[in-house]
Amino acid sequence: MTDSLADLLIRIKNAQSSNHKTTLVPYSKLKESLVKILIKNNYLTDYKVTGNQPKLNLNLTLKYVRKQPFITQIKRISRPGVRRYVNQANIHKLTIGRSLVIISTSQGMMTAKEAKKLNLGGEIICKIN
């Protein structure tokens, strides 16, 4: 697997389209930081790290509102073949609208609004509605 973050996002999207309450994803620190951002911004309910070392998994609890998936659209922006970057001068364009844009910066993964406050740029990971 070359793009583990895309795998995480697609597993969330597929699980919600099938109305699953939870989904299981292979563990990595990068995925865990992305999941923490999604929980902090109320896109997921909870997560647990399960399994034994060296084969850990993330067990994600999905969020629904009135039996409808809370996440309506997930789009991976930067891919291994085509990286997309934004500098601190142009980050305000990403913060317009209601969607959540996640950026990988030199200080870790964060939302575009947080990166704008800290005056940071970085790689655009994904956009979630």
C-alpha cells in the first residue's frame, strides 16, 4: 500500500456509506494524529488502539446525525504522485467555507484554521465536508 492516509479516508467513507457503527484500520502514528483531529472537530466519535504489537489497529467509532453519516464528502488533495503545498500567505483561501482542511506542517498535522493562526504552511492532506 503506497498511500496509507487515502486508505484510512476511504475506509471511513465506505463504512459510513454502509451504515457501520465502527471500522477497523491498520495503525500508524500518522493515521492516529489524523483521527485525533477528526475527533476534536466532531467528525468521529471515538477511537481505540487494539491488537498486539507489531499488528496494531485503530478501531474507529463513526458519527451519525439522524441516521445519516456526519461526513458527507472526503477528498484526498495531496497524493504520493502529486503533492500539493500551501504557504502561509495563501492559507486564508483554504479557511473559507464550512469544510475542514487538514494540513501537515513542520509542527505536526493540524487544521487550516490552526495553521493560519500559527502563520504556518505545509502539505494539504485532505478536505472533509
